Amino acid sequence: MQNFDLWKTIWEQHDYEERLEIEAELMITLEALRDSTVDIEHRVTDLIDCVEENVDSLDGNFDHVEFIMDRNHELEYEIQHQKD
């Protein structure tokens, strides 16, 4: 894209057409950028939802692991006392 003075009055048809072409390219680029931004926002929201779901699952897993470890200690204690 060439440097273009937006405030310069245009008297020639060629210059006017060039300005329209540049403005059209800018509009297309800005629209694509907006679409990409919206897409990224949706993807980030989806990822946040997944993380929140996994946090709930992890909390449940930690509770289960804690239960198993407590039960393991109880069994080890019983085995030790049975040996004595």
C-alpha cells in the first residue's frame, strides 16, 4: 500500500480510483481482523469453560486420592499389627 494523504483534495480520476481501492482494501482487512478477533474470543471462552470443568473433576479426583491414601494407611497399620 502506498502512502496516501487522506486530506489532499483529489481532482484526477486515477487518483480518486486509487484512493477508493486503498480504502476498500483497508475495509476488507479490518473486517477480517474483526472476524479473527471474534473467533479468538469464542475460542478463549470455550477454553475457560473446559478449564473450569476440569477443575471440578480434579477436585473430585483429589478427594478420591485422599480417601485411597487414608485407606492404604489403615491397611498398612492392620498388616503391621497382624505381623506382631
